[in-house]
Amino acid sequence: MTTPPEISFAEVALDAIADATGRVAVFIGADGRLDPAARRVNKLTRGALTRFLESKAFDKLKPGEARTLAWPGGMAADAVDVVRLERRPTIEEARKAGAAVAKLCGADDCLLLAGANACAAEIAFGFALRAYEFTAHKTGERTVPGAVTMMVTQPEAVAARAGPMAALAEGVFFTRDLINEPSNVLTTDDFAARLAAMQDLGLDVEILEESALEKLGMRLLLSVGQGSVSPSKVVVMRWNGGESDAAPLALVGKGVVFDTGGISLKPAAGMEDMTMDMGGAGVVAGVMRALALRKAKANVVGLVGLVENMPSGAAIRPGDVVRSMKGETVEIINTDAEGRLVLADVLWYAQDRFRPAAMVNLATLTGAMVIALGHEMAGVFANDDDFGAAFLKAAQAEGEGAWRLPMAPAYDKLLDSRIADMKNVGGRPAGAITAAQFLKRFVKDDCPWIHLDIAGVALVKSDTALAPKGATGWGVLALDRLVRDRFEV
């Protein structure tokens, strides 16, 4: 597993700045004021820092952006990175500032001069998130991260605040690794084994094999995987950190380790990206890891349905009718609308077994979601306004884009089937909404529920502020905050 960089926190030692190797980062407010550490850098460089701050180049820097002063005279460092930071930065701005330094730092040693900055822990967190690099399958010499030290006026207090964030960073890295893995490595067996290994963190992990799923009546889920040699599974992860009698929050993830579309075969162009179709399950796994690492005082159960959607002589066909665990029948119009079939059975199982206080499911569910919101925001659907608002507040606080979309009975009519209780698709119009309406049929009226369509945000083609191109880990931070805000005792 890719692990976040270790960041140590130390007292500000002005005499040590001159001898620091690699890179030194200085955080400067819009007013250009220098704290004692920055003044030391300015003196060592014979005023180079002041000259830069008085230039138009500094004026053009946006909060969270950095500019490099290379080979500074009077210092052992190869570079001084000047980062603009507002006097009272938001969490998002502070994290972007740390990430900007991490992007420049690479394998170099790095000294972050944060001084008395109240957002020092957030700066360190941003640095950790952006330092991610997925190199598991590169045979060349791998980059060895350098030592990262942050000088602050209260190192013990900052380290205490940064502790839970380190757990979150590991959860994000775990999610990114899972989503970035190719499907010949991350099979359903391998995925389940990685989750089972989290028992060492205190999670209770249970793996339901196909025979158990058949007895439970999860025929929708099983139908998706029946064309593959990889066995379908459901993995249940339980974290019991809250009161013993408190109903848990249920997190449910779509885990299609590869999606060819089945008999409704996808076009060849871009199919290689379908290794990320288990993104929902990856986020659930990352959240559960973070909760266990930070010893969250909440009861949370994570359930993921792991399948592979392949075409073969055994694969489900368009026109087939399958009975769900709920007991209702579904006419399969398109075998490429398979994620909702997986989720339907797992959602019903989660409610039937755990009686959750609330439930959130995540899935890279529809291309329509990408058309609607692009790669900036995930789609949010909810049957409970208060619960939906709580998630949107958590996502906004963590800087993870999310936008609520409507649901209404009129969209349900598009799912009417001539020969079964419902169809699995409603046609091209409002495709993301009809997918949500399908899932809603498997949610009991008394269960607050949110559906997150993360098709556009789980994996991206270009760098973001906090991640290199590839898997983003979107959702781990927002869901962790939702747990903290709403479910922790």
C-alpha cells in the first residue's frame, strides 16, 4: 500500500534554516509581513525574499500558489518556495498551500516554515495528500520521499491536531490505490483479501461468498457477475466505536472491478478506464480504514458488492428477468446498467440486517452524471432533506464538490416494464436521475438515504489541487466529516 509521507513537527530554530537541504517553504500573507523564520530566510538571501514580495510576480500569485527562488545564496537549500497564504486562510486554501509545496518537493528533503500559523496542521495535510504517487507497477527506480519537517511555534499542539488527519490521509491513499489498480491485479478475490487485512486495525470483516449470496436471494448482484470467472462477493466491514445500542450508519459501495458492459458491450475506446468502476467500494473501504485508524466514536458498517461484468456464454442477457433480494423482479434492458443491480441487493441486505440509522451509497454509476456535472462535482440524491443538507455541508467544508439533483415520482414512470415490476434503465433522458429512482425502490421509507454518483470525480485525467491525475479519493474526507458531525458520540 502507498503510505503518506511522515511529517515531523519541530520548534522554530532560526539557526538551522541556513543548513537545511533540499527545499525550504515560506508562507507569506497578502500583506507581505515576515515572521521570524521568513526574516531569517530574507537575511540569509540578502533581501531576495523582500525583492520578490515587492514585485508584480508576488501580486499575481493566488492564495495557495507558490513561486520558487532557485539556488538561494547564503543557504544550503536548492530552492526557497514562497507560498502566498491569506492572513486567515480557509481550510481549502491552507491545504492547497501545502499541496503546492508537495508538488514542487518531489523526493527532496523539505522544511516547511509555518511558524505560528493557525492552519499549520491543514497545510501539512495538504502536503501529505498531494505527495501521493502510484508506482506499484513501474519497474524503474522508484522515488524515495525525502524528509519533511514543519517548524512551528507549538509543535506538540500542531502534531495533536494533525494526528487524525494522518489517519484520513491513509484512508485517501488506500482508496486511490484501489481505484488505480488494474483489474488483473484487483480481482474480486484480491479486493476482498485487502479488506480482510483491515481486521488488524480493529475492524470486524466478513466475506459473503456466492453460496451465501444465493441463499440470501441476492440474484441481481449475482446476475451481474455470472459471466465472469471471478466469484462475486459481498464484504461487510464493521466499526463499533460508538454506544453499544446505537444503530449504525451504513455505507454501501459499488465494486465492479471491471465493467465491459457485458452483452451490451461498451465501445473499445476508453474501456481501459473501467478498472475504476469499483470506485464506490474503494471510497467505502478508505472511509472505514480512516475511522479505524482514528478510533472514531461512532458505529459504522461498510458493505461492498464485488463483481466483474463480463460477456460470455453464461452472462446475463438483455431481456432477462431477475428477482431481487427484496422480492421484486427487474427486466434487464441493458447489461451495462449493472451497478444499480449490485447496489439494490446490498442496500436491501444492509437495511434487513443492520437496521441502520441512515445509509449512504456510492457508485461510479452513470455517464449521464459526467455529462451533467463534469469532473468538478459528484451528484447527490437524497430522500431526506436534512440528511442531504448535512452531507452537502460536510462536502463543502472539506472542499469536495457535490451538487444535489432532483428526484420525483414522474421519473419513476420511465422505469415501468411490460413484463416485470421494473426495468433497470429508463432511457437517455435524465439518466442519472432514473438510476437514483431505481435505487430508491430498494430503500425503506423510514431510512434516511443518500445516493452519491461519483462517475465524474473518482478518477480524472489531469492533476487536481490535492492529487495527481488518476484516482482522487473523493468522498473519504466528506464522509468522515459527516460521521464526525452527525454520528459520533
